[in-house]
Amino acid sequence: MTPISRRGFLAGSAAAAAATSLEAFGFSEAEAAVAAAVKPFHLTNTTETRNTCTYCSVACGIIVYAKGDRRKGEKADIVHIEGDADHPTNRGTLCPKGAALRDIVKSETRLTQPMVRRPGSDRFEPISWDSALDKIARALKDDRDANFIEKNEAGITVNRWLTTGFLAASATTNETAYATYKVVRSTGILAFDNQARV
Amino acid sequence: MNGYLVSEVVDPANPSRMTLQQGKQLSGFGEYRDDGGVVGGCWVYSGSFTEAGNMMARRDNSDPDGAGMYLNWTFAWPANRRIIYNRASCDLDGKPWDASRKLLEWDGAKWTGYDVPDISPTAKPRDVGPFILNAEGVGRLFARQLLRDGPFPSHYEPFESPVANLVAPKVRGNPVARVFEDDWKQLADIGSADFPYAATTYRLTEHFHYWTKNNHVNSVLQPESFVEISVELAEEKGIAKGDWVRVWSKRGGLFAKAVVTKRIKPMLCDGRIVHVVGVPIHWGFVGAARKGFPANVLTPFVGDANMETPEFKAFMVNIEASTGPVA
Amino acid sequence: MTNPWTDIKNTDLVVIMGGNAAEAHPCGFKWVTEAKANRGAKLIVVDPRFTRSASVADYYAPIRQGTDIAFLLGVINYCIANDKVQWDYTRAFTNASYLVQEGFEYEDGLFTGYDESKRDYDRSTWEYQIGPDGYAVVDETLQHPRCVWSLLKAHVAAYTPELVERICGTPKDKFLTVARMISETSSPAKAMTSMYALGWTQHSKGAQNIRTMAMLQLILGNIGVRGGGMNALRGHSNIQGLTDIGLMSNMLPGYMNLPLDGETTFNRYMSTRAFKPLRPGQTSYWQNYRKFFVSFMRAMYGAAARADNDWAFDYLPKLDVANYDILRAFELMQKGKMNLYFCQGFNPMQAFPNRAKLVEGLSKLKMLVVMDPLQTETARFWENHGVYNEVNTVEIETEVLQLPTTCFAEDEGSLVNSGRWMQWHWPGGSPPGSARTDTWIMAQIFVRLRELYRKEGGAFPDPILNLYWPYADAEEPTPEELTKDERLPRLRGGRSR
């Protein structure tokens, strides 16, 4: 082991206190220096949350580690994701996709604000949530009013709407799926589908 | 979605609002009612969130006798049943077919064992059939009118195929699958010399559909699109490992690197050699990976006769050595 | 899946055909490894490619893609010819003994009733003979020429090992080895599990691919037992849940379905769905169809669903065709018949077939709304990327709204896995920027649309105005409120209770 000059290395960092107390327990100067050089464990002071891998339907249990606690109303920044060793199916293991989950959460191509691309334009522009949602509601209302079919040619009540379609997700929760179902079905949309077919 | 018991009183001042009095979450779909007394959006989920709490949040991973059922880990629909049709694990008298692999057993008065019985717990063994999703109570070798393309399966070739159907030479594809008029024109003829190779699409273990190309780690592991061909086809077409190739179908084409592999071998089908071209699906023009072509520039617009799932796994292409895309 | 992932350890034989679990479902495949290591189970892989699943298999056989039915009918033929059938199970637990109507036949690849101009069958003869007591007629000896077993034997007889080799390209000796290994599980003391995925579904006869294996598993007595089953390895984390909740063009939650045009009243609708037992004393989930339907309509329309208006039956749209599936939706789009389209966490420009047709369709929309945590090609279909997306941007008039959503790590709720486990999860992190949950977005759209209908009236506003929406904050229901169909008191931070 290469001796390290403890004095030169520590220079008053928080680790100094730890190193000093190690010395008090009888560690040699070199050992204390090595201990002090070890980066503090990066999951110290993180909140742990149980979650499920977002990819395939094996549904491996995962633990999400974050700085900050959402349950206390704090902003929580995810620093690490690993397999849940208590989970009966995966028992802590993850595949190459699951092992890289943190990087999909932190992807540079995550969307962070609503955007609009206007007809003919070659770019997205920011738009407020309110404007985007009002635009959508207006477009739905106008298209539905113009194209809703109350009765078919035989005069039978059919109450369907065929000029708007909705493709639902495949990795949202049941609760989101249910809210989506209620909203979409109540409008009479029939072109309603999800990833199950592909 | 669990099911919620409501009073049948409607607020007369505001008929759009249901008066929810003294409601209770149901313990299972057996408590559903047809008189309007239950609000329940999805009966198969009944029992998942009861008055005893959120069954889906349970985290007891005990597994008595190592049976593999984990009955106290979250919740399984329907009714927390882990193996459906599990009554069929026993013989006619309710004895397990294989005692070393017992799942349920009739104890003379009720069904007991490692799973929630898929039958009334007190239904006598010979009284009720195990396949209770079916009106017969038995599994169907003959599917009656329930599938559009036949009560028995029959061999049909894909809509694009290197060979005609040997069992029924006049039948093209699945005879009842829906094909839109314009899409017929975009299907290669059976045995077409222009599209002689049988292509299929698939996924790689490092990527998830079109998501993980947004992930730096996965994009490093598999950065670039490729197609896989056999050593024999590569020799025939003058393609070396790592070369650019162009692959095209009657609907479009792509450029990719060639992976020449022994994992794919030509097959001999009725005297004709069939070469397979393998096309992983994962690339596009956004994300952290290199730009590339998704497999669906090639695939045909036709689906399963019952479910309309597209025929991504079997279609015809051609392939040639190439200098790669000109940006 | 009929069985959970963890049950695969109980098997004696794993057949991976129409899938590649070692690469696509690695942590589930671990249970195959457990069965091999601890029980001496064998693994067979049948695939056009020598996949990583094949590389750890005990036996691999090649097959030309799209010919799985011929292969499996060949295996059924082998089992019948070699008396490798679990007879007690087949007699008692399948419809082998049921008599089929006179008139049903199969010839030259077609069943009775084919109409080429409609590309459809008149299926009326595809039924059992019904006796005077109203039940199906059976012959427990399996000798009657019209019993299902006799018809099945005749149907599969053509699929000899020689024919399988000619169709599938699987050498005869390899086919016979696979058939023999599978047939051994006809013993009541042996179980086989079938693990399949998109390699069976993504075909023009996908449902029949799976059915053929299900039939084989039935005659071997491998359904309902530990280590057995038909196990669909589903691809997305909650694709099972979205299917259960019926987010498909023709479905209602819980595997009920929408009415067709001809089903003008609730009673008419029920007349074809009410459960009629085909054997004495048989029970079924579906004897409760009316209860499930009424309770669903109460969850949809609350007090507006009443006995005296057929539980708001007319609020449901009626289908004039079997499906408005994704292919039909893009066909309509390409023909200029679709104006608005929503993609929630879905990238159809990559995921659906014939991309050229898809881009043509998207270019004809008035508005495309994309909700996603990530950038997608679909949201940017109008961007020119040279050879990778050769489009004329200025000519594309579609307005695109791209809405940022949370991802799995930032939301709460349940997901259903392949084995039907409903697992609740909690949010571990805060969403980036102003990303919001999909539930919030859907609630916002709904509340605004409802408000427009309240103010302006319009086409049949009743189902929108009366949608049951009891949540404490109409603009953001909590997951617990949604799953319980209840209004719940809120805690700080918006969480229920």
C-alpha cells in the first residue's frame, strides 16, 4: 500500500472528523487515510421507495433511492434504482434494461414542458398547460359536434364518433387506464386501442 | 374498480350525483348486483382493495412448502387466484394428478391447498367442470363459433410467403383476415423473385422497443441498427460482416449494417431453400443512439383475423450490399 | 399467463416457441434455469433463429416463421397416433366427447360456410348437437364419428412428420425428437409449460397459433397444474392491465364487450351474452354478466344509469364493424377520415406496420396530441431527417401538441404483470420541469370538455355531462379514489387519506 500523507490529503474536509475518530479506535495513520479517502456511501440519507420496473411484464420489484422525500412534500431527486431482493419473481436481479432504469428517468430526451408545432412549421414552440389543454378541449368539442353520429342510416341510435381516435398507453397504471377509459368512452370514440395489439 | 356498495338513494336535487351513504368496498365479485346497488368498474379486479385495505400493496413473500404461489404477495385477479383452471390439477374425485405437485385437494367437504380454488370452494368434484370461463365447463378442442377463422386451427401461409400453401394451394394467407384494398397492392406475390427472402422482426435484450434508445447506457450497449443473415446468404450476395446492406420490401427500404451469423441457417422447405433475414426493431431518428431505420418501414399492413395484431413476424424482402445511406 | 412466473420452477419441460424469454424476459427466464437445475427439467426451443434461449436449451429445432400451426398439429397427430394422451383428463375436462352438428366439414383449407366475397364464414354449423334437455350431446366413449375427438383425429391426420418437414423446414428427425419429448408429458406425473410472446401473436393467424398449443396442452393434461399452463409473456409493464380494463375499440372492462348496431336495447344485448350452461349444473363467471354490466354502467354514469333507462345503455357507442383497431384507425387517417388523434405513451410511427402509410395518415390530421415522458418519432413525424424521415415539412398542416408526462418512478398505482399479479407502487422521485401525470391530463381534458358542453350544449352531451366523476378534486383524482370509485378525503400533498 502506498503511504499517503494524511495532512495533505484531508485539508479540513468533513471526513477529517471521521478519520480522527478512527485513529482514536487504534487505526494506524495509513489505514485512517484510506478510510477517509473512500467516498461516502451514495445512498446515505436517501429515501427508499418500492416500485415496479417499467419494461416487460415480468414486473421485477425495484427500489428507487432519492435525495429528498416526496411524502414530506420535498422535491425528490432519484439517484439510484436497484432490484428488490424481497421480490418473489426477480429476487433482486435485473436485466440490462432494468439495470439502467435510472438513466431512462434522467434521459436527456425527457420532455419537460408542453410544446406546440404549428401547421407548416419546422419547430416546436413552448405553450402553457392552460393554452394547450384549452386548445385540445376546443378541438374535441368542435370535431365531436360536427361529426358525432346519433343514428345510423337505418335510424337506429348508435351514438358513435369516428373522426377522432385515441391510442392508450401500455405502461401507465390501472388507475390512469381507468380514468382514460371513462373519459374516452363517454365521448363515443370507437377508434380506441392500446399496445396489446402490437 | 373493486366494487363499492352504494345506497340506492339518488339525490333528488341533483340527479347527476349519486348519494354515497355508508358505502363499503366489496370483498369480491360475488357481491356484485344487477339492481344498481354496486358501483364497480372492472369486476375482475374485485377483491383488490377491500375494507381490509389495499391488497395490491401486500408484501408478504412467504411461500408455504415452496409451492411457488405467494398468496400474500400483492393480489392476483381473479379472486387472488394464482393458477387459473386449478381444479384441473386434480382427478375426477379431487385427488391431485401428481401428489408431489399438489395444488388443491378435495377434503370431502371443501377444496384446500396452496391456491384459491377456481371453482366454488364447496362444489363437489364431479358436479362442476374446471373451465368455468366456458359454458361447457371443459377446455375446448373444438372452438365452436368463437374464432372467425375456424373451430380447428389449420395451416395458412403468411400473406407474403416464399411458397404456396401445401395443404390448401388455392388459399392465400388467412382466408378471413381483413386486408384493405390499397394494401393488397403492397403485398409481394407468393414466391416472388423480386422479394425472395423470408424476413422476421425481433427485439434485443439491451433494448426495450423504442424507449431505451433514449437511454445513454442502452445506447452504448447497442448503438446502431443491424440486420442478421446467414453465412450462406452473405456469400451468395457478396456481403461481409459489418458491411452496409440495403433491405427492402414492397413497402419501403432501409440501410443497416450486416451481422453475418451462424445463428441463422437456410432452411429447406419443399425442395426450396429459404433464407431468413432478421430485423431488430429498435432504431429511429430521436434519442441517444445513432439514427437508424425502424423495422416497420418494411412490414405489411395486415393483421390477425381475430385480433388484428399486425403480421410483423413473417414477410418477404430483398437484400443487397450497399455503400450505406447518403445523409 | 395461466400460471405465475414463480411457478415455472415446478415444470418438467419448458417449450419456448413464439418467444425468446432469455433475451426478452431475462428475470422471468431465471425460473426456467431453476427448473433445469433443481428438477432436471428440459428446455426445448423452436425458432427460426438460434437465440440465446436456444443456446441454453436441451434441444433446438429450426422452423420457418409463420408455420407453427403445421408443426403443432403435427405434434398433436403424433400424440394421438402414439397413444400419448392423458385420457382421464381429456375425457373429463375437454370437449372431446361432444358431438358436432351434421353439416360441419373441412375441405381444402376451408371450413363449412366460406364466402369468398366477404372473406368471412357463416359459422352456424360450427356448433354442438343440442339434445332435447337443452344440453350438448356427448359420447363418453369418444367413438362417435361426429364427436370432437373423431373430427380432431381426422383433421390432424394430414400433418405427418414428412408434411411438417416440407412446410416448416424442420428436419424430420428434429421434429420427431421434439414431438417425443413433448408427448412424454401426457403422464399425470409430468408437466410442460408453454412460454410464448409476439412470435406467436404477430401473425395473420396469431390467435390460432396459441390455440393449437392450448389444444396440445389440454390433451396432455397440462392446464391448471403446477408447472403447466399457457404462458403469454407480455411485453409492456401494464399491457395486461389495459387489456383487463378494456382499452380496446370493442371492449368494456372485465372482458365484456360493446354492443353492435343491431343490439338496440339492453335486453337484446343481454340475450346473446347471458350464460346458458351446456352441461347440467355447470357454473361460470359469465352467469354474472348482467351484474358486472350494471355495476360497470353505475361506475360510468352514476345516478344517470337507472333501471328505467336500461342503465344508460344508449350512452355506449355501438359498433357497425367488429373493430376500430389500430390498422383501421390508420386506414381511416390515410383516407382523410380522421381529424384528431391522441397518443398516450405510445409511438405508433415506429410500432405499427408500413411506416410510409402511417406518415401519410399523420400528415392528414388536423391535430395530433402526444403525451409521453420522452421524445418520440410520432410527435416529430413532420421533421425532415433526410433518408431517415424524408418529409416535406412545410406542406404538413397537422398541428402537434406534445405534453410531458411523468414516468413510472414518479407516479402511484397498480400494474398487472403477465401472471395477473396486481402490484401497487409508489412514486420515488419528482417529475422533471412541468411534467404531469396522465391522470391529471385526462382529468383536465375532461373537465374542460364538460364545461364547454355545459355552456354551449352540442351533440348528445348526456354521457359527458353525466360521467361519474366523484373525486374530491375533479381536476386530479387520486389513484386510490380511482380504484375504489369513491370520493376520499385528501391529505396534504394531494394524497388520499
